[in-house]
Amino acid sequence: MVDVSRVNEILERHGSRRERMIAILLDCQEEFYYLPREVLEAVAAGVKIPLTSVLAIATFFKAFSLKPIGRYPFRVCNGTACNIQGGPLLVDALERELKIKKGETTKDGMFGLDTVNCVGCCGLAPVITVGQDVHGKVKISSVPKVIKQYQSKAPAVPKEGKDAPTVH
């Protein structure tokens, strides 16, 4: 189960105002590492709008995810420059090191892996982002070092019932 009291705290910080919906959802995603249904329902109730309106926002913007993305979501740029410079090989290396496939999250909820169309840092190709951090000119041999950098930052996401982060 999701701790809805955390959602209520976020709503209080934003004044439960409809015009703050994106900021509210961003804070919720930062708290839970995705937007589970209970969070969306609590936001809809707190802001007094239909759940369908909250879902419309949550599914429209790529910044939001309805499935666990991990505390540290790895995103490999798939743009032309990154692709030519070895982006697909970085995906392979991350899959091996994290023991997950693209689109999945580690069992402990710590890491997610996916690709993005373009990060906009072509001069740094190939590029990996981890959350808001940008890693440029990444070599396959440095992938384990990048992963270790985030492993040492924080403990895994706590598991809470049926909505616990799992491999997807």
C-alpha cells in the first residue's frame, strides 16, 4: 500500500490548487518514483477534480510514469549521434550489469532502464542520464562505475505491499 499521508503533505504544500497539478504530480513522482493509482486517486480527491482529469495529465507528459521507474532511472540517448557513438552497446552493458532489460526496474526498486529519443547533448555522445544527472562520452567500461556511484547514494526503495516496485 502507498502511504497516502505523504500525498496529503504534498497537497498541503501546494495548497491543493488545480493550477498546481503538474507540480503536485512531479512531487508525488519524486516521492514514490512513479504514480501509483492510489496516489492519483488521492490527488484527484484532494484537488477535487475527476480521476480521469488527473490521469489525462499523468499520461500526457513524458515526465510522469504509471509504472515503477526506479529511484535512479537510467536513460540511454537513442538520438543519431549517440546511436552512432555506441548508445545501443551502452544499453546492452546496462542490461548485463543491472540484470534487467530495457523498460524494466530492478527488483529492489533502485534502478530502471530505458532509452530516450534525444537528450540534446550531441557533442557529448554517447549520453546516459540518471534522473537529472547527465553523463557524457560514456564508455562501456565505465558503466559499472556509474552504477556504483548511485548504489552508494541511497538505500533501495522500501517495499510496500502490492504496489512495491517490481521488475516490469
